[in-house]
Amino acid sequence: MLGTLDKMAVTLDDNGLAQYSLRVGAQQLPLNTLIGKNLSLNFTGRILCCNCGNRTKKSYAQGHCFVCMQKLASCDMCVMKPETCHYAQGTCREPQWGLEHCFVPHYVYLANTSGIKVGITRHTQLPTRWLDQGATQGMPLFRVNSRYLSGLIEVALAQLIADKTNWQAMLKSDNDPLDLKAEAEILLPQISAKLTELDGSKQFIIEPLNSAITDIRYPVTAYPSKIKSLNFDKDPCVSGTLMGIKGQYLIFDNGVINIRKFTAYEVDVSL
């Protein structure tokens, strides 16, 4: 199987188990059944921009060439930091893209990854976002009407809890379960003034949610005691016994690799 990598496709089955497939060009390789078996990914040396398809010596913004990274709104800093949205100033790189992706409903959520964290995502991306982060639990707090607003609420909560995952800790074990509802009852009163301020704006709509906690399991037979990161730029051959998958990481018996980091890298996959 030869083609460029993209982030792994992942769904949550009826038993709460993450089901993964490796995207290789237009093909998909189901991975859950390969746990305990040998898997080899060999980087051909070619990186093909995930937007224009041109060859690039270096990948920018997860799979783009430099030119596309500079011009696409999806590569702008405000995607990572939505509270810096500059659409209202008329400087969005692609205004229509901004309307379609940023001015749509978003969730603000709590998740249990390497511990409790706050995050945001588009309304179509749950539970996918939790799966991509390696969360073992997730619970939406609010549904809001724009990415910008979700970012403002996230910033307020990030003063109290983490807004990033410690990926090394996430890959060493599954966290003990948390009572996310109880955590929310402690956190939300502490940002009530900010929520009241935002909710008073005519451009913002904040819908508090009373959602159930989603529990997630991952196909992992053994977690590594020490994290060794595998990297195609240093060694083009990643091969070993597949011990598990969590987040966007393949866990081998000799190290771990973040597949999303190597989006647009052309690889030859063999069993």
C-alpha cells in the first residue's frame, strides 16, 4: 500500500472502543485487527502538499507546502488560537471559508486526557476530537454560535485547568476516571462573570448543556514505560510489533509515532 499519510480515521463503536484505520492516499487500512502483529511504514522521501499536491522539502502546518501555508485560512494562527480571530477586521485570508468553518456552532468541553483539560471543537467533531486527543472521557459544557466565542470561553477556563494534553503522559497509561460533572460544578462558578459578560453581547449565543459523560477505550495491549518518539525525518523506516493505538499515535514495541504530524508524507505500508 503506497500513498501519502493523513490523520487516522477513527470512530467510537457501540462498546465505547475506538476503531482506527490508517489513511494511505485514497486507501484505508483497518488497524484494530493488526494489534500484536508486525507493521512497517517506509517513508519514500517525498512530501506532497495535502492542498495543492506539489512536492515540498518540508511540511508546514501538518502537510502543507510553504505557499499554501501562507495563503490558506485553515493554516492561520487563529485556527489554533480562536480568541485571536480577526474576521471582523476584514483580514481573514479566505472570508467564505471563515463563514463556513468558524461561524457555525462549536462546543466547549471538558476531557480527561493526561488529566482534566478544556477544549473546543466544531459541532460535527464529537466524539472525534476526543478520540484524536486520546481522551478517555469527554463531556460538552456549552454549545455556542462561533469559534471565536468558544475560544474566549476556553481562555477563561484555561486559567483554571490545562488546555493542552501532555502527550507523553497520555501514552503511558489510561487515567483514572474523573467525575467531569462535579469538576464542572466547581469550575463554572469561577468564570460566571465572564460568561455573563459574553452572554450579554448580541453577537454571542451561549447554550449551557447537561450532557452525559462519554467513556472511551483504546485498542492497546501494552503501554510503554518509557516514551521513544519515532520520526520519519530521522529514520525513514518505522517498523515493529503494533502494541496499540491511542489518539493519533501508533504504539510499537520499539517506540511511538504521531501519524498526524506526518500528514502528506508518502509511505509504503507493509505487513
